[in-house]
Amino acid sequence: MSDDLQSVLTWLRSPEAIRQRCEMLYGAVLAGESPHFTVHEEQLAMAVDYVLAELQANYPDLAVPYHSRWRHFAAGGRERWAELAASLDSDPLERGRSAIELVIVSVLLDAGAGPDWHYHDPLCPQALVRSEGLAAASFDWYRHGGLSGLPEQPWRVDASALQQLDPAALQDAFQVGPDNPLLGVDGRVQLLHRLGAAVAAQPEIFSAPSRLDTHPSSRPSSRPSARLGSLFDYLLQLAGPQQQLAATRLLSVILTTLSSIWPGRIELAGENLGDVWRHPMARSTEPEHDPSTGLVPFHKLSQWLTYSLVEPLEEAGVTVSGLDQLTGLPEYRNGGLFIDLGVLKLKNPAARYNAHPVDSELVVEWRALTVVLLDRLAAGIRTRLGLDQEQLPLAKVLQGGSWSAGRRIARELRPDGAPPLQIISDGTVF
């Protein structure tokens, strides 16, 4: 790959590129160039009020944790990770590996479940749905050894086990059946297959030995060749003796090591771009010389994963800096919030009743507008509270916050709590 192409690829994988291209679409919509949306900035103050009320109700003392998958592991009032951590090996490296691989798998399985799926945890009084249900199901799958290549070591995720998964195993773990349908089962399984292949193909990252692998009871012939949790060792090496790691560097590692797992996506010089889509209003200043022209990056699941890796790294003593350089997550709760509160309006109201593929202009535009509006929403909330960006970073606004407010307004407006737009999902984006 030429240096110029490598530079474009690196840029497309950066939060800077996400914000720049999303701002470009936002400006075009404001200028009336979109056939899909209008932006009503006069409604943003009401959105700030609504989300601020949600944040203060959820966290009256404003001690808001980061937006991450770890919050969902406590769904139904059960502290699942604390329960498992008490049983894990006391070696901090082994605990870190388990935390990293659990959260990676759970985030990758966090695409929308659909309105009709639920998960019954026998220790919870009510069924869990959507993201919380997916978190509980993936947690139990991991806890019961469903992703381990070694029966005697259930709490690990091995490349061999991922590559051998079949849909029936996922359906069983997630309690899927005719009366409990889960969107994108095949897509989720294929994503895990590709994750296993990516882990196996990068021994320089994923072959760090576990202390358990070198235990006399672990026969050499039975040791898996690659373990997902070895990424933890690699990240500790990157942090170095200063134990510092920039959030953008962490995101870059995720995007480069996992680039091959995303299905049927746009490629640049043979590299899978992942959550990057085409839109005609994403114009480069030199389109004939810029292979990124027309492309809008989001990297939603990869950024969700980056946010979710912060806590295991901090527990290991690593400081993750510059977290606010990451963007808001352009998914249907955050995006739905702005439609339901009138900040965004569809030019064709009938679009609410159609199902839209993720690569459609309408969905790409909706997601781009969401990224920009989340930045503006966060700034408005900080102004109301008299806080700065360091005191209330975007990751805490998302948690506090915009995501749960999007769910709340959806339930207020629609009995099933569905988002205002229907998305055709393969289980790898939304």
C-alpha cells in the first residue's frame, strides 16, 4: 500500500474524520440540500432540558460513570461481573484477560435485538430485553464456558471455539425460539467466526500465554493457539512503563486488529473499512485525488468497545487519556432522541413506516446528524450545569444521559418503545 493510501486509511479510522465528515453532512442539511431531513436547532434547548432531567434523575450527585458495556452487566439489579470476579484466578493479568474478552464479545453481540426478543435470568424477577438482555445472555454464555476451547478452563475466549460456533449454540445461549426471535442470528455467528479468524491470524497480539496455559494440568496438545484475552497483555505493553494510553490509540488498535471481522463492507487498497458508508454530500475538496471522497466513517461498535475497555485498563493501573476525543455513538437510541424531540424532522413522513438498510442515504445521514448533535447536546448540558469538558465528558453525557433519554422518549411515544425509524439489521451495526 502506498504512503498516500495508508494516510487516507489511517484518517478514515480517526475520530477527527468522523467529526469532519459528519459536520459536512450537517452543514449540507442545514443548507437545505438533503431530500431526507431538516434540522431544527431551535428545538435543541428542549432536548438539553429533557436529557439533563434524565441525567439528574439517574445520577442526582452527578457522579456519572463512563458509558460502557459494564453498566449493562448489572441489569436487573444483579452485579454479574462482581460475582464472576470473585471466582476468577487471583492473578491480575488473568482477571484482566477475562474482563477484556468478555466485554469484546458482549459488545460485538450488542447490535439491536429487535422488539420481540427477551432473556430470562433465573435470578432476576423480570425478563431482560434489548441491550441489557443481550449483555446478560452474553455474560452467561461466557460464564458457562460456551466460548472456551478448554473444558477445564471455562472463563476464556479462544479462536478455535469462536471459529467452530454454529447458530444453534447462539440460539440456545440467547434462548431464541419461534416465540422469542432475535434479529440477525446468522450475522452474529458469522461475526464471531470472523473474530476467531482474526485472533488466530495475529499471533503477535493474541498468543501471549496465560498462566493457566503453562500449568502442568494443561496438556500442550490441548492448548488453544490463540486467546482473545491476550489483547490485554498487548495493550499493557503499549501503555509502557508510564502506564498511559491515549483513547485514540486504543481505538486505532481495535480498528486495525479487528478490521477483517466486518462483513461486506467498503474496502480501500484491500483493507476492510468497517463502519464506513457512502453519501453523496460527503465531498472531498479534491475528489479526483482523494479516495476518501463520498465516505462517512462512524465506527460505532468499535468506539463502544473502546469506551468499554477503559475500566479493565484503569483497574490494571493504566490511565486512558483523551477519552473525549471519541465521538458520540450514532445508534438508534441517540439518533431516535433527536427525531422524537423534533430536532430532526423527516421530509417524507412516510419514511417512518418503511424499513431502511444501514447503507441507505437516509440512515447514513441520520447517523451523521446524530454525531454532530450529540456534541452540541453535551455542550448545552455543560453550560446549564456550569461544568467543563473535563468534569462532564461526552462519555458521561451518553451514560447519564442521551441513551436512556432516547429509550424513555421512545416508550412515551410508542407502546413497544421501538425507535422512530426501522432499520434492517444484520446484527453487526445497530
